[in-house]
Amino acid sequence: MLLKAFLVGGAICLMGQLLMDLTSHRITPGHILVVFVTLGVIISALGFYQPLVDFAGAGATVPLTGFGHLMAQGAITEAKNSGLLGVFKGALGAAAGGITAAVVFGYLAALVFKPKG
């Protein structure tokens, strides 16, 4: 399972790195973030991302495409229960734990480490 996670996660990261390297840096990390999250949403909504998650585990859920998948699944589930408003509630609710963890750990790292000027 570790090898599958490493290979799939590495392949996703390799695609982002190749995009940046082969486009003479016209595509920035911010562009990659938006494109990968959006691709994760689209691929998940089409039903193709869950089999990848089942195959690769964390190799598919940790990268940015996995964040898009998480948001799509939350939106789809909540839309079935609450209609159109559920699309927004579900996407944000599903991602809230990860976003909160990123903010909290980022804050703690800022307290512990000193940035270089």
C-alpha cells in the first residue's frame, strides 16, 4: 500500500512540477493549486477519483486533487439532503477539518520558528 501511495502521490506532484518547468514559469504554484483542486472536483464528480483513492489511499487524498475530491463529495452528499444550499454547506463542511488543521499548525509553527529576514 505504501508503494502505491508513493507512486500515485509522486505522479500527481510530478505533473505539477513539469507544468511549472515546461512553461518557463508562466504557471505559478498558485495556478497549480487552483488547477489541481478544480481537477480533483471534476474528476470526483465524474466518479473517477474514488477508485483512485481506493487504490492509492493517502497517495490520492493528500495532494491538492484529493482536497478537490473531498470538497466535491461533501457538496454532492449535502446537496442530496439540502438542495442547492447544500452544495456550499457540504463543500465547506467536508473541508473544514483540514483547513482548521492547516491554520492551527501554521500558527504554531510561526510561534516556534523564527523567519529569516
